[in-house]
Amino acid sequence: MQKITLIIFSVLVFGNVLIAQPTWSLEKCIQHVQESNTSTVRHANLEVEKNKIILEKTEAERQPDLGFSTNFGLNLGRTIDPSTNAFGNSSTLYNSFQLESNYTLYDGNQAKKRMKKSVLAVRSAQYDADQLTKDLSLNVLRTYLTILMAEEQLSNAKKNLSQTESWMRQTKNLVNAGLQSNVDLRNVEIQKARDEQKIIDRQNYLDRSYVSLKNILELDPSQSLKIAKPLKIVQPDESINKLSFKTIYSGALKTQPSIEGGELELKSLKLDKQIALAEKKPSVSLFGGIWANYSSRNMEADDSNSFMDTVTSNFITLIPGPDNYITASEIITSGVETKNKKYFSQLGENLGYGVGLNIYLPILDKKASKLNSQIAQVNYRQQQEENIQFKQQLRIEIQNAILDVQAAAKKLEAAEKTLSLLEASIVSMKNRLSLGNINAFEYKTILNERDSAEIELVLAKYEFILKKMVVEFYEGKKLRL
């Protein structure tokens, strides 16, 4: 009783899970690719982010810089005292500080042009990302339609197997009644085996198509996925024969991001040439700084340690006259001792300021400016050719897309007519078979023709849908079933 209860509970739980499992529409698949940050889209978005950072860096380069530096060292032997700029032979400990700033006033507008180039790079990267997502959406469409086609082919294969099984039961009855031979029954059994093989092939093709879609969506392979079938399959109408190449191409030039991206690349390369020519122009920059230093050889008087010495000296003073005499005299000397000047006192006394202009005029630059401008010009012409080739390729693709959808519409109409005629013929042949007027081989032959016609109809139907939506893709319409 417990086992039965557990089984019933499992069926209810897992049955509800299967029922509640959401299906994926084409719109949901495309939205998932565009917004779920898949590796392909993520790579394109990182390129946009990188160019935004480069733009911010370019803007920051136009601002003044400010730097602080310090050094500490020991001089030995005859060196210059950094605090007095006097030579000395004693060892000296020294320490200095500098706070410096530079600001470019004029550089031939190079910084301004580089910033414009960075702005164009951000926009161009965004257009590339947009084009990537559009192309990826078209890839999703192809795979989605492939699954729908595979499911319909599998359904037809199961239906054919069911009809063959019904035919086999009927043939057994006819054999038992002596109206047909065992050879006829064997032919039906062969047909049944072939139908079963077709089901296996169709199921495998369907499973592989789902794997392809999961790979595009970057879903976990173990994740269950079921796509939604459209409520209504689009059918050819008179508008297919009225498609205008000029109208579609004009719309594609406005809706395909690569077109605008190519034009932005031209503007960027034009700026490269201007930047290269600006390298020959003079540059003017403003600089300023504050500095201070300390030296262990910088001395000051020590008032607390003054001294006075008295020295007695005997010397003879000869004076012309009647008398010569000797006089004793005292010589008194005095002074003040010195000491190292204090660290912060030196920094305050040695504090200096400075400001000025720096003008640089390039004269010889090893032809760098000229050659860089020539390279930029060649790159510009190459991009022009690439843009022309892209537009030419776009023309070819649109022309082929129009011809393909018109041919697919005619092919679908012919396939529907062929299958309709074969279905009517099968009804007649089935009645004749039941009366014994034809054998199993003749009936199997027309069944095989019907199977082939069904496959061709399914292929024609989804080929038409795909070709029609490719045209809509170039028209800039949203991909939806």
C-alpha cells in the first residue's frame, strides 16, 4: 500500500512539473541571447566597456598633472652641498622634496582630436555589438525553425507507422482469408521496419537540433528545453511577388548597425591623419613646482657654547732714539661654536617656488609625422573599400533573399498540390487493396511516394518561413512567428 501511495505521489509531483514546464517562444530565445550575457554578447559588451574607459582616460589626459617626489642619500668625498651649492670634502646626508605640476596649453589640438576619436570608438563598438546580436538572433531563428521542422517530420513518421500497422493488421486478415499471400505480408512488415527506422532517425535529428539551440543559448545541457509551436504558420500571399529590392536595400542601410559602424570608422581614420599632421605643430605647456632640501653640512651658530682665550706674547719693539726697550703684550681671541641646523628649519629656509612656460617646436622627427599621416590615409582608403564591399555584399544577399523567398513560395505551393494528389490516390488504392485488386507492393510504392511528398512539404514550408523572415530581417523588422 505504501509503494502504491509513493508511486501515485511521484506521478502527481513529476507530472505537475512537466505540465508546469514553460515553453520557449522564438521571442524568448532571442531575448535570452541578447540579455542573458552569453559569452558572445559578453565579449562584445566588454569591447564597448573598454572603449568607454579609453574615452575617460583620453579626457583625463587633458587635465593638469601633479606629482610629489623625494630622495634621501649620502655623498662621500668631494661633492656639492645641495643646501649651499658649495664644494666640500666631508660626508653629507641629504634629503629633498619636490611638488611639480604640468599643464598643456596647446598641442596642435592633438588631445582634442584623440578625444573625438575615442568617442567614435565607443559608438563604433556599440554598433558592432548590436550587429552581433542581430546576427545571433538570425542564427537562433534558423535553429528554432529546424526544431519545428524536425518535430513535424517526427510526427509524420509516427503517423505513417500507425497507418502501416493498420495496413499490416488488414493484410493479415486478407492472408488468413486466402486473398493475399505471405509475400504481401512480408512486404508490409518490411515497410513497418523502415517506418520504425525513420522514427529513430527523426528523433535523433530532433535531439541534435535541441542541443544546437542549447549551445547557442548557452544553457546547461541537462536543462529541459521545449520550444513553443506557432499557432499559425505563415502562408505565401501576393506580397511576396511585389517585394522591392530598392525599398528593402534602403531600409537595410538604416537598420544594419554595421553600415553606421563603417562610417564611424572612416571618421576615426580621418582623425588619425589629422593627429599625425598635428605632431609637426609646436606645443606649449605650463609648469610649476615647490621644492625644499636638507643637508647635514648646513651649520648654524651655537650661542650656548661661546668661548674667549687670552694669549701672552713677548715681542720686541725697536724705536729709533736714545733708548731701546722690550714690551710684553696680551692678545685676546674669542668665538662661537657651530652645530647642525635643524631638519625642519632647513626645509623652511630652503623652500623654493617656480613657474614657467615650456615651448617645443619639432624640427626633425625622422619623417614620423609625414609617414604616420600617409599610413592613416592608406587605412582610410582601405576602410572605404571595405565599406563598399560590405554594401555590395548586402545588395547580393538581399537580391538572393528576394529570389529565394519567391522560389520557396512556389515550391511550397507545388509540394502542397503533390501531397494532396497523393493522399487522394492513397484513399483509392486502399479501397482497391481491401478488395484484392492490387497487391501490397503496389500499395507500398504509393505510400513511399506519399512519405517523400510529406518530407518535401515540411522542408518547403519551413524553408519558406525562413526565407521570408530573412527578408524581414533586412527590412529591420522584429523576428517573430
